[in-house]
Amino acid sequence: MITTSTALSNKERLEKAWQAFQAVQQLQEDRLAWGINHVNLYVENVDGDWLENWGEDEEEELGEKLMMIKESGSRGIENQKSNCAS
């Protein structure tokens, strides 16, 4: 039974490796066919202002997550205090 799951695992890993190889091969073919413009096939909005805005969304999301953690942490402390006082 263990060898069957191992064989499937090896088969799955081989399939993933084969898919990765095919993707790399396609990238190389596109690079040879399109030159530097092959980037447009793989990257959305290459000529946009993404570089100027790099990280802004992540900073906002991080700030929101930190506020949620802070709020949930302070609620947890308040609950612990009220449980101790009871």
C-alpha cells in the first residue's frame, strides 16, 4: 500500500516537472519569436505605472491586518480581565 502512494507521488512529481519543462520551453520559443516584446505575452500592463505604485497595495493590506490583530488582541485581553474579575 505504501509503494502505491509513493508511486503516485512520484508520478505526480514527474507530471509537475514535465509541465514546468513545457512552460519553460514555451517561454524560450516565445522569446526567440518575439524578442524583447515576449514580455507583453506574460506580463499585464507592462508600460503602465506599476513600478511607481509598487508595494502600495501591500502596505495598505499590511496596515489593515495589523489593525485587526491589534483589535482582536485587545479584545482578548479585555475578556481575560473580565473572566479574572468574575
